[in-house]
Amino acid sequence: MTVNVGVIGAGMIGADHIRRLTTVVSGARVRAVTDIDAGRAAAVAGSVGARALPGDAEVIGAGDVDAVLVASWGAAHAESVLAAIEAGKPVFCEKPLATTAEDCLRIADAEQRHGARLVQVGFMRRYDPGYREMKRIIDAGDIGTPLMVHCAHRNATVPESYHSAMAAHDTAIHEIDVVRWLLSDEIVSAQVLTPRRTAHRFEHLQDPQIMLFETADGARVDVEVFVNCRYGYDIQCEAVGETGTVRLPDPAAPAVRTAGRSATSVLQDWKDRFAEAYDVEIQEWVDSVAAGAPAGPSAWDGYAAAMISDATVEALHSGRIVGTGIKARPDFYA
Amino acid sequence: MTVNVGVIGAGMIGADHIRRLTTVVSGARVRAVTDIDAGRAAAVAGSVGARALPGDAEVIGAGDVDAVLVASWGAAHAESVLAAIEAGKPVFCEKPLATTAEDCLRIADAEQRHGARLVQVGFMRRYDPGYREMKRIIDAGDIGTPLMVHCAHRNATVPESYHSAMAAHDTAIHEIDVVRWLLSDEIVSAQVLTPRRTAHRFEHLQDPQIMLFETADGARVDVEVFVNCRYGYDIQCEAVGETGTVRLPDPAAPAVRTAGRSATSVLQDWKDRFAEAYDVEIQEWVDSVAAGAPAGPSAWDGYAAAMISDATVEALHSGRIVGTGIKARPDFYA
Amino acid sequence: MTVNVGVIGAGMIGADHIRRLTTVVSGARVRAVTDIDAGRAAAVAGSVGARALPGDAEVIGAGDVDAVLVASWGAAHAESVLAAIEAGKPVFCEKPLATTAEDCLRIADAEQRHGARLVQVGFMRRYDPGYREMKRIIDAGDIGTPLMVHCAHRNATVPESYHSAMAAHDTAIHEIDVVRWLLSDEIVSAQVLTPRRTAHRFEHLQDPQIMLFETADGARVDVEVFVNCRYGYDIQCEAVGETGTVRLPDPAAPAVRTAGRSATSVLQDWKDRFAEAYDVEIQEWVDSVAAGAPAGPSAWDGYAAAMISDATVEALHSGRIVGTGIKARPDFYA
Amino acid sequence: MTVNVGVIGAGMIGADHIRRLTTVVSGARVRAVTDIDAGRAAAVAGSVGARALPGDAEVIGAGDVDAVLVASWGAAHAESVLAAIEAGKPVFCEKPLATTAEDCLRIADAEQRHGARLVQVGFMRRYDPGYREMKRIIDAGDIGTPLMVHCAHRNATVPESYHSAMAAHDTAIHEIDVVRWLLSDEIVSAQVLTPRRTAHRFEHLQDPQIMLFETADGARVDVEVFVNCRYGYDIQCEAVGETGTVRLPDPAAPAVRTAGRSATSVLQDWKDRFAEAYDVEIQEWVDSVAAGAPAGPSAWDGYAAAMISDATVEALHSGRIVGTGIKARPDFYA
């Protein structure tokens, strides 16, 4: 069975997902595309034999669209997702699920009223082989009960439009989700330390930041976010348990010995780092939709990540420890 | 455009390629399957919506079959590939291309008479990301002119049917191909050293073996083949050039520290080690067929590998250095 | 020239230093030993051809003692060191220099009145080849201005007498000193996070702890102290600068591949981890004494470490961020 | 007890051993020094409070010389060692023990007539912590019966005086000794492969060379010798046994991430690589002499290494497999 997909948003991420659905993933076909830039929608749709449509309603309502993929501007996500739920169609939404936690909650409420899972959020790290093997090891009890997680999220550089709150909302949100998932635990408070700023940044930006989280079970998580580290894109994660530790591997790369150095390349682009994760994520989404319902990160995960990143930004601005105030998780999302 | 594929041979490898063409690769569809076991053909074909056909002729001749994938018993490869060439259809043939070098040459001759490339041989290591990056580094001149390559090919264990000649024909043949490709060079002689045999083997088997090759440009290659190494499936490769070295990375795996040890897992199965390489190989084959003609390992590469592995077996049995006697490469395969 | 040493304290550490001065270090000879247990002093002294003396005064005052090494119970350090200064003799004092910051300051004041350096404190990590190479790299500007340091200090287990304040006073004190030295910077505040406690501890102990420090220049330092980590003695340190990072290497150990694992040993004992550092430390101390005056960690470093570990313990108990209140450094110690 | 040492040869190696005996090793004192350059002998002797003597006889015969260290030109070794045996004094001889196997045998014969061990040969790798741990692992049976050893010995560059035979006599001799010791086995034949020569060498030199050895128990050893590898001094060794492998670790070095690379330094100088091994070697020699007799590499090891390197050079020149022809080992050396 082929899953026919309608795509909302044909920018860089949307176009990449359309390419992936067409040339990497099996069992899916892109049928319709919309974008606020109609010309871009037409160009991208044309390249894969799909048709461009004027707006969300037309894509979601199209008779040959089985499932919807939302990759538009973040502020538009919530309305597209709610419309897809209204139409009873499965919807994959790139992170963030919505730009406010309230909207995330509206989505979760709508989905619960629908009575079955329709929504999957684009937290692709859960599909990275390294993180998956870490989770298998943790779940197997190989390191005992987890007590601490140490993370670093480093980008070589960011554009001037990147501002301090994005360190939580756009960058650390990946660690927030993946740590919740690795530990099967919820984050209850956030604190932010502000080291001396690197000189290699725009004036308005606090970079780096060190985010400190506490979980419901008392584990402690520290996340270094450093988005102008210059040397590359580098993701580190080590979980420390009662009897051992496990560390996310660096990407495999040949070691070259020349001129007094043994060196491996560090990736420069996050798209290279998680290319396989994106492929697996979308393949599994397509497979799960074909099988009945999405099984990946849920609307509740999107809501929790929004609450935690909001608390983190408040902690950054206030200098205080801020509770995340996440509601009790409904059984629907257990 | 979808490439419609007919598959000859539905055993373990064939069934795996059918799964890959159906659920991993995009742009391909399996239409027809044959196998000497008609029941197996029917079962596998049915699982992917294809039809089972009685023999090679029917698969190759089917009007809705654009290209052929041969994954039958090695002794049957040559006739299937020659028939596909006769029909003017692109054909992917699992290694070996044929069980004799003469048959490989017959295939290359037929292909040249056809006037354009039709044949690709299943040397999947050329699609492994680690080997590809090694080749990029070597071709970029980062280690200078290559002088030596050190390889190890270790399997945890082999079945009793595995015999000493298979160390070259079935095992080292992958190193033989990948080294020719890494160095853009030809192998001109072979010698085999026979270390003390491991006790963990069947009586008839010389295991391990150390194969020594010389190339036309004077590089030296050593390949340890050890197919009962017990601890796992482990592939090592280091190229040494005039100004540096490059080493194939081990697969990325989380490091776990427990009980006085820091450890990573070693894979047990070659299918896990080269899973990504197989996926890329078949995707690129499908893409190249859709674009006109296969671009991967050629019939000539299949012929050369056969000549080299034959010489290696002769070297094993005679204890002497044996020339490979590969003919001059036709411009067709330049 | 041979430096004749008198040793105060012949317990485990003292006896080890006596062995080191006798059989590892060149240019030194142990002449006199004292201990609160006279029998132990006699036994240890006899084994190296030295004489046992009844107390500090006799050792420090002995005509054939050029320099003093203090390795007694921490509470006794201050009086021994002050007496050595009074006698104008160089004195190496195991950490802590004194059990109160006030006593450290008394020592620094006495040394300044003496007018030249006499005191060296036993912060041996500054002599570890890995840390030294890290400092060389940082000082060379290879990673740019340091912004953050991430540390972990893990012991397999501790005895029941170990209590929560010792995590700062006895364990993290090594990180406190080595980070001050790596960064050429001072620590101005401390905070302590208390993760869920491991089940593998005595009831009274908060283990692990995460200590957070800020330096005068605004760098941030986090130190995980986990003294019942079960798997071994493991010291981690990564400095992150404006243009790169540098990480302390693990001890070199052969990698063994067996039974599906590639593994290296993790050391169990801190004495093995820093054995070379101890040897270099004492050799350089002897050499510097022979050359005129000690050049290693000073009484001021001992005072600063005491102030910082006191602030850390207060932070642990109060849950607040606590300023270290270190006085301005006299030019004498620049 | 102090071992009073007389040193024959005050060139680079001799002067380094004199420094080591004086400032690193404990329990030894250099009393007398001789050199063919009397001025050099005087200068070096003077720097450590020893006296310069006119020749071997005076040094060996001096009443205050307990043991002799020979670090002169290789061609002079045999006579010095024989004279020390004649005088009944323990003698440490830098490699080679003698420049001909016959002379090595004369030494072994003289030592046996003396009736107890006096001679130790300077094969310092047996004292390197990495090799020692490898031997411990092999001897413990952790990798099963050893079947193969893969080695590489790479120097950044060599002077013009270095010629092809030195690859065996001066360079691979270290691997020859250490492999015999690691395997507790004897080498019975040698073969040499000659890869294409690097352009970065003097015209007369075959560089690199691949040496192939077989042991009495049937293990196979390959040693890449590449003395103009440009990038650094790099020693690799991997032993492969029936159930696993063990690999010599690279020297521990901080990893630096900058500018798209994660890199560690490669040492440039063999003296840095084996500095600790030299220190341990001489300390243990001094300790063993003080305890009665040397326990390190014996005259027989020196003889075997000479026979094997001679066979290797013959194999290089003849292109054939050459038997080493080592005599049966006397019980004296068991």
C-alpha cells in the first residue's frame, strides 16, 4: 500500500522531506504541495510529479491525500495540524509542534477527542542509531538506574537572526526531547548558567549557555549549548547510571595520519549528522501510517518540550530555577 | 520513472534484495521472481505483489521487466547474465559474476558486442561510507601515492561446508575488489601464507590465511582472512601512502563503562556491517538504470576479481607466488 | 647535590613518598621519619636506612635534614608547615595544606614574612602528562579563550567514613586546583546540584554531586563527583574555548577484542592513575629545592582551594550560590 | 645499596643513560666514563661527578665499578662485553649485542662458562607499559593461542647514511625481539617484500619493506618498516589469537577539536615514545644487579635477534625465504 502525502511548506526542510518521500522512502508518494510562495510550491511539486495547491485546506481536503506533512513556518504549524486532526488524517509536524504550549495542548486535546493518535512530531534524534543503541543499553539496565546526563550541542555558527531564546526553543529542544525519551522520565525544572560570551557572536546573543534540568525521578541533566563554536557541528551525550556510563558515539570517520597529527573530520552541518535519522524517521512514519497510526513522538511530547523550553527561556532571563509546570500526562499518551 | 525489476533467485540474498527493492529503495518495483524452488518463488513474489515465473527466460523476457537482478546459486550466474545481455536488459549480478574467469570474460565480450554497459556486479563495499571516504581521501592526495594496504577480514565462524579455497573466492574477494578500486590499480600476483591453524575450525580448513598481493604500480597488499575468529565480524583496512595513512573506521557504537571495562560492541553479522552499503548500492543501481546504464562495478571488475581469486587459490595450494594473468583492460571498461 | 629529607607522617601516603624518594627519585635521601605511631616510624625509617625521631621538632630541627615532607593527618599539617617555615626549611605538604582556610592564610603570611617561597602543596595533577599537555594547548591559544570546563571525578567506591563534605574537601579539591591552573583564573562562586542518590552508598552520603563554579573571568566549570560509581576510577576533563576544545586523554591501554566486545581496562585505583604524576611531582620538588626554592603549587593555591571547597560545602548544605571570598592575591604569589 | 656503574661510550645514547642513571634512576651512581673522544668523556663525566678514564680496560677494571654499561659504536660492543664477563662484572649492552651473530655466540659461550648471567641487552620495548600489558593479556590466555602478529615501525625520516640492511639490523630488530618475547616463541624463517619505493628517500634505500616471519610454533608475523613515512614516529602491534585480538595502544594524548578536525599529536621522536621504557629498563637493570644478576633480555636474545636480522637481510637481497638457523637454546637461557 502506498501512503499518499500532502505537504504543507516547501522551504528547505519541506523540500528535503519531499525529496526523501520520493527518492529515499519506500511506500509513499507526494501528491500535493502548498506553500505561501505559490511559485516555490509549483516548482517543488512539479519536480516530483505532484500538484501545487493554493492552501492548507485544499491539501488536507484532497481526496488523494492520505496523510499530511507540515514543514511550514513554526507559527503556522498549529492551525495546519488542527485542521488535519479535524479531517481525521495522520499528520507529521516538524518541530516545534506549535509556538506556544497552549497551542500544543489544544492539539493534544483535539487528538484525544478524535480518539486515536494522528499526530507525530519531528524529533528525529530518537531515530539516530547511536541514540537508539544508548536507549537499548539504558533500558536493558546495563548502566543501572540513570542519575545524570551530560550533553553538548555545538554549532559552528548561526546567522544574525538567531537570538538567545532560540538556544532553548530551537537548539536544546532536541536534547530536551531525547533525554525525556532516554530516561523515560519528565523534566520538572530548569536553570540556565551564562558563561562569558564568545567573541565570535552577534552582540545580542548569550552564547554559550549551560542549561540544567531536574527530572521527576531526581536525575540531573546538563546541556551545553554553544552555537558559535567555530570548529563544527558536534553533539555529545553521556548518561551516568548507578553502575556504569554510556556515551553517544561520534560519527564514524576514517582516521588520517599526516604531518604530525592523527585526525578525523568533524561534521559541519546538522543535516549530515542526522541524515540517516531523518530517513528512518520518515520511513517509520510512513510505515506506521500504513499500519494504522503514527507511533513516534506524540503531541504530548511536543507539549512537554514546549513547556520545558519556555521554562528554560524564563530561567535564562530571570536567573532563577523555574518549574516546568507540565500537566499530568493523560492515559491516552501513556 | 519506476524501474521494474525481475529477480532470479529467491534464497536468502535474493529475498533480501526483493525486500530492499520494495521497502527501502525508491523508484523500483519487483514485478517477477523465479527460483529453482517454485514454492519459494511463489511465496516471496506473493509477499510483494509480484508474480512467480517458471524460469530465467520468462523473467528476462517479460514485457514489464526493465532490468534483472541475479541472486541465484553462483554456478548459474553466467547463463542468466548472458541471457539478460542477449535481451538487452540491464542486469545486476551478485558476486561472483561467474564461477570461472572464462565465463566472466564471455560476459564481458557479450557486453562489448552489445556496445554499452548493461552489467553491474555486487561488490557492495564500494558503497560503504567508510570506504568511500577513504577513497575520497586517497584520490585527493591527502596521504600521497599509496604504497601499501593492510587488510583483515574476520568472521566469527563459518559452517562446515566452507573450505579453504572459499577464503579467496568468497571472503577475500571483497578486499580484492575494494583494494583495486581504492588504488585505481590492478593486482598482478598473489602469494598465500598459512599460519598455524586455529583449533576452532573444521579439520579440512586452512584458517587463518594471509594473502599477499602486488599491484601493477608496485603497491603491496596484505589481507588476513580469519573466518573462525570467534569474537565477531571485523573488517580492517589501512592504506599507507608516501606522506600519510588512512584507516577504515570501525562502526560507530556507544561506549559503555561498567565493571572495570570501557567497551563497545563488535558486530556479529556481515549483513549488519554492510547494511547501509547494500541499500546505497541497490538505490544507485536503480537510479543509474533509470538514467540509462549501470555505473558501478563492471563485468571487467568481476573478471579481474575471478582471475585474482583463482591465482590466490593456486598460490595457496602450490605455496608459490602466482601471476594473475589478467588481460589488458579494453577501452570499453576504462 | 643530594637533598636530605625529613618526613612527618609514615602512613600509607607518607610511606609511599618515602619509597618514592628512595627508589624512584634521584638526588634525594630520606634521613629522618616521625609518626604518631612510633613503631610505624621505626619500621618505615629502618627500611630505607633513615632514623626514627620522636616528633616534628626533632625532624625539622635535625642538622642533616634539608627539607621536610608532611604527610600526616590533615589536622596536623598546619603546625608542621609553620614550624618548617620558622626553621627556614623548604616543606612539601600533602593536600590539604590545612583544614581551615584561616590556617592556610597563617601559613601564607608566615611564608611572606620569611621573604621567599618555602612551601609546596601536593596537588599532583599539575604533573600529570595529560593535564600538562592540555595546559600547553590552552596557553598556546589553540582553543581560543576558555569559556567552560566540564569535569568528572569518579571513584569505584569509598569507605563508610567518607561523608558528603569530603566530596569537595577531599575529592573535587583536585579539580578545583587543576582548573584554576589550567585557566590561570580564580574561582569566585560555587553551587551544588544534588542528583538522585545512588543506591550503592552509605545512607548519610549525598552521592553523586554536581558542583558548578564561576571564575573571575566568567568561565563556567562543572564537576561531577561520583564516588560510588562502581566501575572504576575515572577522571574526565574537557575545556571548551572560543575556537575549539581539548579533552584529557584516558590512560593508554591495549584494546582487547573478544566475545563480541572491544574493550580496554578502566583503572580501579587513583594511585595507578596518577603514579607518574606523583613521581614527577616529587622529582621536580627535589630538583627545585636543590636549585633554591620550590616552584610548584604554592601556599596561596592551598589557601584558595580551601576557600573554594569551604564555599562548595556551604553551597551543598544551603542549596544556594556561595561566593568564595578569596582575598586579593599578594604580589608575592604572582 | 648503590650500584656503581662504569660507562663505555659517551655519545648521544651513552650520555642519555648517564643522565638517566644520575637523575632518574635511584640506587645507581656513575663512577667512570670512557669514550674514543677523550674530551667528550671528560665533559660528560665531569657533569655528573664521575671521572674520565682512557679505555675499556680501565673502566671495567676500576675497583669502584660494580657494573658496566656499554653504549659505544656497535662494532666495539663485543669486545667490551667479553672483557666485562672476563672480569665477572654485570654488563648492560645497548643493542646490538654484537655486529655478527658469531660474536653474540662467543659472548653467550663466555657467559655460560662464567656460570651465571652477567649480560643484559638493551631491548627496551619489553619495558614499555603497553607491550607489558599486551604480554600479560596474552600470557593470561585472554586471546587464546596467538596465530599472527601484525606490526608497523614507522619513522618520520632517516639520514642519508641509513641503508637498506639497517631496516632489519637497526629498525625491525626491536619488533624481532619483542615478538619473540610476546609469543614466547622463536622465529625460524624470514621473507621480505619490497613495495614501490617512496619518493621521499635517498636513492640507495629500499623503503618501505614488509618483513614476514614464521615462528617455530607456526605463528606468522608481518612487520612493515617504513622509515621515511613523513608524518611521525608510529609503532603499531596487533596480536591475533584463536579467540581474540589485542592491540598496542597509541600514546595517550589530548584530543583537540578545531577547524573541522578532531586531532591528536603523533610523536616525532622515538626517544619520546619509549622514554618511560628506557627509564624502567635501566631502573630494573640496576635493581636486578643489586639483587645479584640481570634478569632482562639475555645474550641469547641478542644472538637470536642477530641471526634473525641477518636472515632478513639475506631475504631482502635474495628475494627468497631464508631460514634463521638459530641453534637450540641452551638450558642456561631457559
